[in-house]
Amino acid sequence: SKLEQTEPPTIGLTKLFPDGNFPEGELQEYKDDNSYRTNSEEKRYDERMAMEDPEVTYNNIRRAAEVHRQVRKYARKTIRPGMRMLEIADLIENGVRNLVEENGLESGIGFPTGLSLNHCAAHYSPNSGDTIVLGEKDVLKVDIGVHVKGRICDSAFTLTFDPTYEKLLEAVKAATDTGVREAGIDVRLGELAGYIQETMESYEVEVNGKVLPVKPIENLSGHTIAPYQIHGGKSVLLVKNDDPTKMEEGEYFAIETFGSTGRGKVIEQGEVSHYARKVDAPHVPLRLTSAKALLKSINKNFGTLPWCRRYLERAGESKYLLALNHLVSQGIVQDYPPLCDVRGSMTAQFEHTILLRPTRKEVVSRGDDY
Ligand SMILES: COc1ccc(Cn2nnc3c2[C@](C)(O)CC[C@@H]3OC(=O)NC(C)C)cc1
Ligand SMILES: [Co+2]
């Protein structure tokens, strides 16, 4: 008999997929004709075979994506107004840890569970002691990361419990799907941003009798994803620009768009929860013994993966704030404060991870929900 996932989800996916093959995501043809790619295709074939076998890598991120789909399915039906943000974070993180069969740096949570509310668009996750309760009228961005061998599946959706902002969510979902559809090998990032902006700005939302234009958030972006690095260096902005940088074969992209009824611009605001050790952290001699010990713990538990204060505590750290702030001031750890538009505005997010495979695009995080 076929083993079925429990509810809440607890069964590791290697048990549900005993043959070790995980389902492919949605396949999309590249828009341009592939003719000119055939000869260069041959050249690339040799390069490709020299690299790590892509099928192995694809299978790792497909396993992460299946974990993502099963956890978010349970989250979408369970998250309700009246729940504390800490409760929601635990619900999601317990699900991810169980299904991905968390194992050191081999597999686990890809980055802190984003639960940004209302005018805040990104980089908020509850710290211990957080008393915020989800409200009926809130607009909640759920950004979940799952990794297998450092291959991070980064996908996000927005939840509401009241119809007021339905058009905002529709605008952002459509803009993200435009971004996914228009992405491709040799597509220029500045051009892709223009397509995303065009879709986003074709929507408006009526709030209390007032018609508001949906604005793309100009200083947020999608990004390349590299092994154990959530931001691989390329950014897909959400407003047209003249960045000639091209998307390249073999790259993994988080295509995420953010819409807002406010200024369409976020600033850093509120208590920090998100951190990550810099990939190129300087080797500065640390005078503070507690900072030396904390850095050791960070390297052991997270490497260059993003983490949050709760994950430090779960790893056994306490009274770490002074040492942590020292690591930040020394440029070894980067802090990522919550990114918020103006109070009273509402923001929404939808995000998929796509693989630019040699002959087709794979929307690896696609599900029947979004
Ligand atoms: C420390 O934990 C994290 C978790 C995820 C990310 C991934 N990311 N990298 N940049 C961004 C993101 C988010 C979280 O997707 C939200 C949008 C944000 O865009 C942005 O700032 N763009 C400017 C460079 C123009 C980064 C750190
Ligand atoms: Co994300």
C-alpha cells in the first residue's frame, strides 16, 4: 500500500519516495527559438559534463521542493487569525524539519521562515518572546526555505482572511508568473524587470472606497541562488532598468515580486531576526572570547546559510546578543532588519524557484496551489 503523508506532516520524504527520485517541477519551453543554441549547445555539453552531474543536483532541489509543497499545503489550511506568530513559525519549521529529515548541513531549513505582516514585506520572523497575534485583517507573507545538500528551494505566498486586498494578491501572483514565463537563458535582467513592472502596474485595488494603484517595490528583488548561498549575486529588480546582465544556463533563480499600496519602497524597520555569516567574511582577530565561541557555533550549525535568533537558541546559545552585535560590527555576520513600506500600507509577495536547464526551464517549486 502506498505510504501517505500524515497530518500534521511528519513522515520524511525519503520514506515516501523510496526509489530516491523526486517529482520534476513544471516545465516551460524557452521563449526564443533554440536554433542558435544548438551548436553552442554542443560546446556547453562538454562544459556541462565537466561539472557536477546536474541530474543529481536537480534531484536534491526537487526533494526540497516537494517538502516545500507538502508543508505549505498544511500551513495554508491551518494558519488562522488568533494564532501567535511563534506558533505559526513552529508549525512550519517542525514540518520542514520532519519532511526534509534535518541532518546538520546535509539537509534542513534553508533560511528563517519569513512571516512579514501588512506594510512589512520581508525579513521578519518572530524572535523568542514575540507576542504578536495574527489578525483577521492582516496580510501575511509566508516565505519558506528548504535545502538539500545546500540546494535551496525558496518559494513564498501571501495569505489573507478578508477579501479587501484580493486584487493586490492577484496583481503580485500575476507579476511573479510573468517573471517566471519571461525568464530564460540570455534574457537581460533589466528587461525582465520591465515585464514584471508592466504586469504589476496594470492592477489597482479599492480600499474603503479609495482606488489605489498597485506599485512594485522598487528596492526589493528576486535573486540567483547558489549552493548554501541564498543570494547568488544577481538581482532581478521589479522596475524597468538598463542592467544588461543576462540570465545564464545552469543558474537557479528565486523569481519573487512584491506589490504595495504604499510608497513602493521599503526601509529597514524593527527588531532584527535574520542574520547570515558573510561568504567573504574578513579574518579579523576577535578580542571578545564570547564572540569567538559564537562564531564557532554559527559556522558549525549554519555555515553561510541564513538563520535567526530562535535557531541560535535551539543550537544551545544563550546570552549571545553582545557577541552577536560584535560579529555584526566586525563585518563577519550581516544583519537583515525587517523591510517595511509605510504604516497603513499593505504589501504582498509570491515567489518561485526556477532552474535554467540547458533545453527547458523548470519551475521546481510549482504546486497546484500557486
Ligand atoms: C538573512 O536571510 C535572508 C533570507 C532570504 C534572502 C533572500 N533575499 N535576498 N534579497 C532579498 C531577499 C528576500 C528575503 O527574498 C526579500 C527581498 C530582498 O531583496 C533585496 O534586498 N534586494 C536588494 C538587493 C535590491 C536574504 C537573506
Ligand atoms: Co524568498
